[in-house]
Amino acid sequence: MSGGYYENELKALKRSGRFRKRELVGEELADFASNDYLGLAHDKTIHQKACRRIEQQVCHAPKASLLVGGYHQFHREFERKLCAFNGFEDAIVVGSGFAANIALIESLVRKGDVLLLDSSYHASGMLASNIGSIEKEEFFHNDVAHLESLLKKHKGKKRKIVAVEGIYSMEGDMVPKEVFELCDDYDALLVVDEAHSSGVVGERLMGVFDHYAITPKPNHIKMGTLGKAYGSFGAYILASSHIVSYLENRAKPLIYATALGLYDTLAGMYALEYIGRNAQLLKNEIAKRQEIVYNHFGVKMQGLIFPVEIGDNRKVMQIKDALVQKGYFIGAIREPTVKKAILRIIARLGEDKRKFEELLDEVKRFR
């Protein structure tokens, strides 16, 4: 049965080259599109360890929200390890990174507060900022001077909440260290979305706090996801016990949603332990792929995201489809997600370095 309620809108999307649809990706393709940065979604040891522990349980699902009996010993075990690895006082697991951003932005910003977002902040945070009557302003992407001008402008606010990403999902660049210093100087709460930096940067691969050797302070909040470098699904929030307690009482995605799945929690926890044991080896492999990009394009990647600007919605899809025919799967990101259409190439450790070099050679031919 097909209705025509949104037929005009769909036609407009097709005309502009912005039409999207789900697609099955063949396993024969070399994956340089997914956010499985370290290849851990393919790690059978992690999978088997998680399955063995699940099999020992009376049930295999949390069955309820964290606050109505869904909080499991696996959740608590993982949260404690996250705190130990990252140096934060407390942690709480969340169903997804999207839900975590909704939880943080919607609950933290109250009447008399102001939210200051990087203009490239994730769509989940932007969506949350439009809920209710949140007072907000965006600052130019990674522009420290603009952020400081806004912090000065809103100095009299009850609370100032700044939201940034560790590594930005489309640009692939890193938040400047000065943002941390500014938030400390102006007594602003700082939310750092580390979805694309945790497991990728830092001496111990714990993200930008680790990379900049920043000891977490009471005004620091870190959100990380399990569906990227950790090869699982879900998310977590790290903060002071005070902030975590507040979130338990005010954040709707924590209060009104079923708790994170037990398998996902265990897979994320074992991935965390794997990264901890193998940080130096992984860092070496990351550096090799960053060197390959530099040798081919002269670009110094700060993480494992390599955007190639194409600037045309239709052309970027044509290039993506042509690369599929050659055995490569990459991301084709179109407006309005980005200002100009890009090929989004992920230098995954889960794929062979030689294959990555061959892909970059092909991309050069299309530019």
C-alpha cells in the first residue's frame, strides 16, 4: 500500500540529489565507510567472551530502564572500568550516542542558562537544542576567539554550557585545547562528544582528554559511543558523581528508555580492555594510515576520518557507485549534512593498508 502524503517532498529530494535510502552492503567490499575504526566489530574473541557471560545469566536482556530494575551488574562493571580508564569520578551507560546527546543537552540547559555549540556539533545535539525554550548560540567551528566572545557576552548567566566534539565526524579535525582552558576560566560546563576520538587519539587511546593530558574537572563531561572504535552499540557519559546523579533524575533518555543491552555492554567493555592492552600497537597502525593519506594527498589527519570535498550532491554519489564497482565502499555525504558534498573515507584498521593505498589512488582519478 502506497500513500502520496509526502510525494512532493520526496520528489524535491530526488531533484536536488539529496534522496536517501537504506542499502545492504556486500561483505565482499572493502569497508572504508563504517566507523568501526579499529576493526573490533570483527573480533571473534570479544564476541565469544561476551556470549559466554550472557549464557551464564538467567536472562539475556535488561528488561527495563536503568531506574526501574534494568540496571545490571554488567552495566556497573563497565561503568567502573570506564572511570578507571578515563579518570572520571562517575559514569552511566546510555542506549545510543544520539540518546546521550539528547539526554545531556535537553537536561543540562535550564532557565537562566545559555548553551554555546560549535556550529559543526552533531545533529543529535542540534536537535536537542531546539527542544523547549533553550537559549543557545552557535560559535564558528573550532573558533576559540568567537567562543570567548560569547562566554564574555553571557558572563552573567546562571550556567554556561559549551558543547564540542573531540574529533568532528565530517571535518575529521580535533577540538583545540584552548576550549578546555576557556571553559575553566569562565566556569562553564564543557560537554565533549568523543564519539570519533575515543579509541583513536591519546597516549592510551582514550580520546582528547588523554591526548591533551587533561585531568577531568567537575565542569567536564565526556560522552563516548560504543558503535565506533569499540565495535559494539550504545554509549556512556562520564562526569562527576554530582552531574551523573542529576542526569539520573532529569535526563529523559535515561529515565524513560530501556537500559543498554547486556551483550552490547559486555562487547564494549571487552573492547575497552583490548584497547588498553594493545594501545601502542594500535597507535602504530593508526599512524601508518595517517602517513598513507599524507603521502597521497598531503593532508595530516588528526584521527581516522579523511574527507574529500567534491561539492556536488550527484557527483559524489556517482563516485561512490563507481568505487563500489571496483570493490570499495566509502561514505558519500551530501548537503545539508555538510556545507559541500564530500567523500568520507575512514582509514580503518580493519582493512589492509595496501587496499587503502589502492583506494586512494582510485579517488585521485575521480577528482
